[in-house]
Amino acid sequence: MSSTILVVDDEPQLVRVLRGYLEQAGYRVAAAHSGSEALTQFQARRPDLVVLDLNLPGMDGFEVARAIRKLGDTPIIMLTARVEETDRLIGLELGADDYVPKPFSPREVVARVRAVLRRSRTPREAVELIRSGDLEISLPRHTVTRGGQTLELTPTEFNLLVTLAHEPGRAFSRMQLLESAQGDAFEGYERTIDAHVKNLRAKLERDPRHPHYILTVFGVGYKFAEG
């Protein structure tokens, strides 16, 4: 069964264009033109992925993303004409899985949708279960538990954790993590991995200020603790 994509943007022409390209690629498409309509559609359709514009009238994209994250880990790709890095980082800290600046090619959005859906469903090959202390990562089930309690991670956070935990003690650069967790690396975007790590630590660590699992390697990036 094809995946359902919810496209949220206040520009009707842009929505029509994205709908056409996504439907041509085999997806079902729902559309919304405001934040409140987006949440109504989200709850009614339960899409597999949301393409979300940040600059919406009334309830903006940040508020919509917060509301969606309270309901689950549905992948979110953010669209925006804003160029400030702080906006991009805020979006990622809210749990967005990818970020596409305007103007963009509709084909690029389709490619990003395909990549985010693929990595949200495809476990790392050859390894089914990773254990470290009271942490357990199940790749076939795409779940993470700590002390028996299930942690709600976004697809990008899950892939980031698997990348690190698969090779404990190895120091990964931000670019390596971005390539592994998101599939494509874009020059100048390496620091966005910090936002994902911050989110992941908040969910994973008992004290995020003194992390036990995901450690900073100064001047390099991050690593997963050994032992």
C-alpha cells in the first residue's frame, strides 16, 4: 500500500505542484493550508510523513511540529524561505527529520520524502539487537528501551543512535553522522547534527548535562561509550 504524505503550505500553487509530483511518484497526498487545518488532517489521515512549511498563517510550522511530536514520531520534512541557521536548528530540535530551503525543485522534495521514508523503515543490516547497560535497541522492531521503558525517537534520532551504538568508542565527525543518519550530507549543515544529538540525549540520558551513552569528542564530533 502506498504511503500517505501530508503537504502543509499556505501557497495553493506550490501545494498543487508538490501533490502532482508526489502522486506521480506513487504516493497518496493530503493537503492543508494552515496550521489548524494541518492538525485536523493529521489526526484524520494519520499520514506516513508530513511536508511542513514553517511560514504558516496563525499557528506557524514550529507550533504544528510541536503538536505532531506530542502525537508520535511521524517523520517531518520542513520547508521554509527563512535562511537563518537558528530557524533550521529550532526546527531540528523540535524533531524534524529533514529541512528543505525555498526555492527548491519538486523533484528534490520527492527524493527527500523517499529517503526519509526509507530510513524510517529500513533497519541496519546484519545486526538485530544492540545492548549497552540497560539500553536495548531493536532494529527489526525499530524500538529503543531503557530499563524496560520505551523511548519515543524520531526516525533520524533512531538512525543516529544506531550509527553510534553499532561501533562503540569510534569517534564520528558531524558530517559522517549526517551522511549516515540522513542519507545525504550538505556542506554547511554539519552543525545541525548537534540539534539531533541534543534531542537524543534529552530522551536517552538520565542527566543530559552529563551524558553516559553519547559522548562529545571535542574537535571531532561524537561517539557512543564503550562498555
